[in-house]
Amino acid sequence: MTTETSLIRPTRRSLLRGFGAGVAAASGGVQLAQFALGSTPAQAQTKARPVKLAVVAQQMSAQSDQRAWAGFQQWLKTTGLDKSWEVNMTDAKGDPGALVSQIENAITAKSDAILVMFGTLTAAHSALDDLTTSKIPFFSLDSGWQSPAIADITSNNWVMGGQYSQYMVDRLLGEGKQKANICAVIANFHHGTRKRGKVMRAVLTENEWISLQADRVIQYSAFYETTQNVVNDWLARYGNDLDAIWCPWDEPGMAAAEVIKSRNMQDKIFVVSADGQSTAIERMRDPSYPLKATTAQAFEVWGAYTGWLINEIVGKGRPAKEVVPVPTVEFPAPLLVNGVNIPAAGTPTYEATDLYYIYRDRALAGMKA
């Protein structure tokens, strides 16, 4: 039996693979359960009390919400806790007001725990106040930590924004550019995309040879069509003077890439974005596809880890501070570059090889020769 003691110092990649196997297949799911619970699924059920969990999703039509929810469900099934937990999931469908109402309903229903996925919590202060009063254990997933959440499971968006923004700079330098022009699609409605945009602007302050010709703030509603229309306008306005388009996440990135392809400008203009969505990765396996870099957010792993946290704190009664010493739990999000480390078909993005390991292995191969 694998124990927690034997996994005290996992590598970043092995950690993600350990969780990923549990999400991807039943046999790996046992491995996930053993890692997450420190016991077999049967033991997990006897050691923890059943949990009545309310899950409130901001936007279940989003790939990120779907992937995190799939990871949680796989964890629940693999551990066998699906037979004892009562899980009620509601979808706010992008409406911050509906999110507040659904949190309030979960409080009224006297849930044992409440989980909000990708929520706009900055607009939910009344619900958060009521959560504090209720003393119901509250968890969030990529919602930006807000009190009284025990933990927010996410990536470090400052780091992630720096990764692909710096890659954009490096690629332009690699193309021999001494002057470059870019445009940017901005999304301020989510804490993660907002942080990435701020980092991009900071990167540009250190690279004054790059000119931000135009930017456009989009909302989640109709974002794909809005991005297509905006990029069409930019290509008509700036034409061959434009070198790159920065996007806040992969789906606008794909919208921009499709417009570039439709104008046969893929050899001139490239796109960078974030998330590592499966459709984007599939298209990036084509070397000519304009989207050249993204980041691999482990949404399925987040969902599984959230289940583990809730089981440990609510199901087993472990002290929250013992399980979550700091309120933000950040998973690594490796930079994925077209033609370098895009995962093979059928391989989840959370099993992608970080560039660090590629560089490390090349160096160590020489050192060990």
C-alpha cells in the first residue's frame, strides 16, 4: 500500500501524474485515492463520515468548469465515496446574482460544506458574510481567495502570465525583431485573467521595442464572436505591421488563430494564450497553427484535490490549518510550446513535460557521460 510517508517529496511532474492517473482511468484512480487519502478506498469510507456537499459552478459551459468537475467526480467514484456523499451541483450560468442566490440556498439547506468553482466572489460579499455566520466549511476553486474560504485551489496566475508573455517576447527576439507590434485581448471579469493581463503590461515596460497597438476588453458572454470581430478589425487596420496577439485564455486564442488562418497570415502573426484546453492542444499539434504557446492548467487535478481536502477536513475532522497551512493552494502550470513539448494525442495536458525537465535532462545527460 502506498502511504503518505512514502510520498513526502514527490517531484512536480510525478505529483501531477499521480493525480492524473486517477482522473484518467479506474486503475489509476486507485493510485489517486491512495495518494490523496493515505489509505485504500474501503478504509477511506470507514474513517470519514458522509458529507453533504453543495457545489456552485459559475459557468458550466466553460471547459475549465467541466474539466474540474470531471476530476472531482472521478475522484469521488474511485474512492468509493460517491456511495455515501450527497453532492448537489448547481450552475449560475455566468450570472453573479445567481451565484449569490445558489450559495444562499446551500446555506439554507444546511450543507456540511460548500464549494464554489470559478466564482466571481468579489461580487458576492453578502453571501460570504452569511457563510461566515453559518460556520459552514467553505472551499473555492480558482475563484480568488476570499474570506471565509478555507482554501482556493488554483494556479499562480502571476507566474503563468509571465511565462507566456515572456515567451511572446522571446519568440519575437528569435525572429530577429528589433521593433514589434502586438495587440491584446483583455478579460477583467476573472481574477486569473485579470492578473495575467497586468503581468503582460509589466513585461512590456521592460521591452519598449514592442508596441501595444490596441487592446480590447471582452466579457464572457459572446467572447468568441467578439474576439473574432476584434481581430478581423485589427488585421484590416494593421495588416502586415502586426506581429503577435496576446490572449487571456485559450478559447479567445483559438478565435484569434482562426481569423489569422482565414486571412492566410499564419506565417506572419502568432498568438499566445493560457489554460492548455484540449481543443487548443489538439490544434497546436499542427506546426502551422498560429497559437504557439499556452500553459497547462491541471483542472481535473484541482477537482480531485478539492475532494481530498473536503474529505480530510469535513469528513475526517482534521484541523484546517493542518491540511491547508496557507489559504491559496497553487498548482504548477507548465508552459507548452508548439513543436517542443505539446503532449501526444490522448495524453492529458496535466502530464505535459515542463520545459525545466527537458533542459535538466539534456544537461544531466552530459554530466553523467
